[in-house]
Amino acid sequence: EGDFTDFCRGPHVPHTGCCKFFKLLSLAGAYWHGDENNEMLTRVYGTAFGSEDELKAYLKRLEEAKARDHRKLGKELDLFSIHPEGPGFPFFHPKGMVILNTLQAFWRKEHTKRGYVEIKTPMILDRALWLRSGHWDHYKENMYFTEIDGEPFAIKPMNCPGGILVYKSDIHSYRELPMRVGELGFVHRHERSGALHGLMRVRAFTQDDAHIFCTPEQIKDEIKAIMDIDRYFYQDVFGFKYHVELSTRPEDSMGDPELWDLAERCLKEALEETGTEYKLNPGDGAFYGPKIDFHLEDCIGRTWQCGTIQLDFQMPEKFDMTYIGKDGAEHRPVMLHRTVLGSLERFMGILIENYAGAFPFWLAPVQARILPVAQDYVECADKAAAKLREAGIRVEIDARDEKLGKKIRDAQLQKVPYMLVIGAKEAENGTLAVRERSKGDMGTMTFEEFLAQTKTEFNPL
């Protein structure tokens, strides 16, 4: 009853009887057209489902997501922080650096096994390079700029132009192809302040990039090899389910349409020949080539886009890239752009939420915490810590003058995989009373027995 103005374009339900199972979630104020001189409006946020069970499941998922929020856990576990002095630029604390460095060590190990080499390219490069690559025309609004000696330069939003310059620094033969060149490159991209979100949406991040330079005949095998490393990372190591999407030529694409058709056909055939189900996203490719995206599903059903494979015939043309073929003539290589983890910072945020901060042993910032029962045993704890560090275990000591129960609770809150209690008996016998964060008391062990126990933990390193 009364006056009613509908600000929503829809779609609408025919009547409120269609929304029997609903829940109001929050209220917020908003000025009409964002002008504080206008009347204050009240926004009422809610959700509705077709059944009570669906509504309950959704609300439970919201609560679970709130408890897993990586920003909250990042602070509680002392992993990272965000400061007003650097909006969108996260600060990583020592424990957060352990996770990032461990991810990078794992990345390097697996890529070395698969025939990749690693390079490092500058963060700031001449504007002329970005004009030539097409980023100036297609990506300028997302870039940061500076001047050096009065000349315009740009801070790199992507690693590929630098990788191309490395390729062009020498003459290459068909015998060298495919060349698999990786780079853990630090890039900057401008994001609107309202879009920034912890580690998930930042303005500077490390991209686990690789560029593969190959012949047209090698394209499908290289795509299949990338899909294999993606499967190993996502499924075997981190336990994610995932699905694949294929994105085709966008409206602002550059280059020959026939090359686009060839690129899209190569990606489709690689997917179909490996029996990979995929969703088609027409017009959602990069401006220089079509792409395959990998979307991970975490333990509460949310999806995250991480890895990508982009097939590019355009950059080799723009930069006049060549290799010497069997016939002794110059030929144009094909360029594959790919990431597996995507942004390492964002992937770390995904892992924090997926594990709810309880990282697996190999990735945990602190793998064991020694808990001396009293101050008399702190010296013994120091010696035990030294032995464990020598064996490669990341360990810390809780030397506070607190009751053992509190120390155990605090270690549990910090999600430490193992708690090692040292009291009179352990100090006398040179043993450790071992507790595991999910299994509880595991009994008394010698150092050798505890180290053998840690060897049973999954460790891809």
C-alpha cells in the first residue's frame, strides 16, 4: 500500500509468494545518485531460495566463508597486512614469506623437471615497447607510468614483452624449439580502489609466467603438457577440483582473423583430444589471442580462476620473431603464454581460505612448536629446536611463563601441525611428547621417531 517507486530494472518475481524461503542479511545507507545533499536511502540486502534446505545450505556457506576470510586469518596468523600507505600493495610478514618462498621453490622444482628455464626481466621498460606490443592501445588504463631522463616509460603489467626481448637477443634454430621460458615476474596493474580485496585483488603481484616458443606443429603437444602440469598442481598437490573454459576472439582483438581461427582450432583440438570437458566463452579472449582458463573449486564450493593458456600468433609478428628452419630459411615461431598458479599472492589467499589457515605440513610457516612445561626446560627446548632446524624442520619455541594448557590452545589457534612438549621426563630421556593439531596426543617419541613421523607427511618438495 502507499507510494512505491521501483529502482530495480529487474528481473522481478511475479509476487512475493514466490520468495517463501528468504533471509534478510544486512542494511546499509546510500545517498540518491551518491550525492550527500540528497535524501538518504536504505538498502536492504537479502537472499531467497526455492526450498528451506537450499537457504540453510547457503547461509551455512556464508558463515563458513566468513570464518575462512583470508584477511582475518592473515592477521591472526601474522602472514600479511595491508596499510593505507600502500593501498592494493600487500606487506608480507616473515611467516607469509615462508609460504610464498615455499610455493616458488615447488614451482621451480616442477618446472625444471619439465624442461623449463627461468629468466628475470626489468620492471620498468620504454613506452615504445608497449606501443609495439599493443598494450598501449589495449591496456593503457590499467598501467602505471614514469619518466627516466625525460623519456616516457611504463611499469610492466605483463611479462611477455620482456620475454620476447630475451628471445630476440640471439638467433635460434628449430632444434632449440620448443623453448620453455619461465619467469616469476613482479607486475603492476591499476585496479579501482573499490575493487581491491585483500590478496585476491591487488595492484602488484608475482605472476608465475612462462612463455613457450614453438613451431606450429608443436602447439598441441605443448598445450597438452601445460594441461598436465596444471592437473598435477591443482588436483594432485593441492586437492582442488577444477573446470576448464575456452575464450575466443574479442571485439578489440588485433591481427589476422585467419590466424585467430587457427589458434582457436588448436586449443579446441587439444581439449577434445585429451577428453577435457570445457565451457565456451565467445568473445572473452585476450586482445592478442584465444585462451583456456582453469577455474578451481575450493572445499566450500567457491570457484577461482587461476591458470591460463593463451595462444598467440600476434606478438611474434609484431616483434618480427624468427627461427631458422630445417630448410635454412627464417620462420615465425608461435608463442604460448601460460600461468599455473596465476598470481602467487592471490593463490596464497585462496589457500588460506581453502585450508582455513591450517596449511599442510610442507607449506606450514611453522611446522612444529616446542612447548617447555616450565622455565627450567627452556634451555632443553633451545637444544631441541637447534637439532630440528638442522634436520630442516621449521620450528619455534613458546618460552612464555604460561600454563601448558594455554600454550597448547595458542598453538592450536595458530594452526601449527605439531606441538612438542618438553617436561622433566622428556628432558631426562631426550624425548618429545608429541601432539598433532587434528589427532591430538601421539605419545612420546625420540627425535629420530619424530623426524620419521614428519617424513610420512605429503611433501612435493
